[in-house]
Amino acid sequence: MIINLRSDTQTLPTESMLRAITSAPLGDDVFGEDPTVRKLEDMAARMLGKEAGLLVVSGTMGNLVSLMAHSNRGDEVILDPDSHIFYHETGSLAAIAGLMPMPVRSREGMLDPDDVAAAIRSPNVHYPRPRILCLENTHNRSGGRILPLDLHKRLCAIAHERGLKVHLDGARIFNAQVASGIPASEWAREADSVMFCLSKGLSCPIGSVVVGDAEFIERARRFRKQIGGGMRQAGVIAACGIVALETMIDRLAEDHINAKLLAQGLADIAGLKVDPDKVETNMVYAEHSATGLSTEELLTRLKEQGVLASGSPPNRIRFVTHRHIDRSAVEEAICRIKRAVEGA
Ligand SMILES: Cc1ncc(COP(=O)(O)O)c(C=O)c1O
């Protein structure tokens, strides 16, 4: 049996999601006439304490239309070079939105408020206009770390004092909610817009939702159409999203327990460096320099043992727990990963 720890995006829709698709009332969502999409958008907005929501195809699309809706071409976006938007979204903020990134490096996902304040330029005819601060919670490249609420509030306050909007890439904000006990709406309250994904740990086959005030969502809706993201009977996607929001959030706690267990097992394997104390949600990064293998070589060995992971070259491998990985799969994965590394 293959143990697939590549990502929580690998989860398949549940039986209830597939049933919900067959009974969902549908309409043409570009005309605003799909009742199931409307229901999901309203539900998402309510859960995060915002006025309105917008269903989009992916997290990448949700981040892009949010940035476009907050800005004009040539404006500047302050963000962590280790953020998903900067690192993994094919440069869409520059290529499509015409925005200028101003990278401010975080320490393991934690931006320093002083660094952010220093990066916000004062008005000057030579400069782009600083317009948006992007935050990410949980923070993917730091291993699913949770941005503490007090730090989040300080960062938002600095941005707002200087006239910037705050966009929160909350692809896994419900992982942060479940792990911390803090409602996602507490983080959302301080941000002007939030994107979260339905198709990661929540197990939907497709979809993300953007929430914000009504005017922002209308702008984002127009940009979604402009980039080809207007969908017709999208209730088939939204039906799964409704099931996810109603039934799939609390179970993320299991993924977190399994990730911790995995981290503890990997920490005992010679050649891998893993700090279980830093595993707060469903991701585990293992630093593998001491194995003497390249990331690609190690991924190949893992695959030979029937374990799929993803690489973060030059020296890290990422494992993500999700609904299809139970405790026994984690225990088996630890044995196979040990064999793969010891074959070195
Ligand atoms: C933090 C974060 N933001 C955004 C995304 C983008 O989501 P999608 O793959 O649906 O475009 C991801 C995907 O892994 C992510 O981890």
C-alpha cells in the first residue's frame, strides 16, 4: 500500500459530498443564480465574521483576485518571500496583477512588526504605493506554524495605521482554529480579506473561498471573471464545500495528532533533523543534509519504499497528514522512511 504524505490536497471527497452533489439545487453562478453557491458563500462569510464571500477555483485564484481587488497596477505588496503567494504562485501577482512585491523575510513564518513597519515606504513620487500586507496562517514553508493572534493583531495594526489593506492567505486557517482553539473569525476580524481552501484537509475535490466586505467581494468577483474564473453550475463544487464546513473541520485534530506522532518517529532516525515541538498542525519538515542524499534521491528512495512526500530542495522533505492517513499508516510510514534513509 502506498502511503501518500505529499499533501492534504490528495484527499478524496467523502461519500456525503458525492451525495450532496446529486441533490444540490443548481443555477448559473455567473448570473448569481446558483442557490448552492450562494449558500456556501454566505455560510463562509458568516463563519469568518465578514459581509460576503466568493467561491473560486483554487487558493491561488483566491489570493490573486484578492490582491487585484485591493490595489491598482504598480502598487506594492509587502509579503514574506517564504509565503505561498511569493514562492508558489508562478509570480501571478506580478505577471497578472501588475503588482510589485516588497519581500520581508519572516523567521519561521513569523514576520517582525519592526521589519514590516520599516518596509512600508512613505509617499514619494519615485516609489510604488504600498497597498497590501499579506499574511499566511498556517504558514506552509515553516511547517504549518500558526501565526499567534497577538502578533497577527500587531502586524494588522501597523498596516492599517499606514493605510495598507491586509490580506490573509488562510488556506489552512481551520487547522489553526482547531489546533489553537481560537476561532478563525478572530484572525479574520483584523484582516480586510481572507482566503481559505476547501480542497486541502477539508477534503473537497475543488475550491476555495474569499471573504471580505461586500464592496471588496464585488471587485473580486469582477476580477475572477476577468481571469476566466466565472463558473456556471458551480453548486456541484459548493455542495461539497457546505458538507466540509459543516462536518470536516473538527476532525483536523486527528491530522495534527498524527503529524506530531510522525515527527516524533522521524526525530529518532539518524540523518534526519526534525523538531516535534515545532509541529503545531498537519505538516512535518525533515532536514536531511546529514543523509548525504539530495532531496530528489531521498524522494526516490521513499517512493521505492511506498512513501510519497514532497521536496523542498536543497535539504528538506515535507510530509503532510490528512484524512486518509491514520495512526497505523503513520507507524508504518516511520518504519519505511527509516529503511529508505538507512539504505543511504
Ligand atoms: C498557504 C497556501 N496558500 C495557497 C495555496 C494555493 O492553493 P491551490 O493549490 O488551491 O491554488 C496553498 C496550496 O498548497 C497553500 O499551501
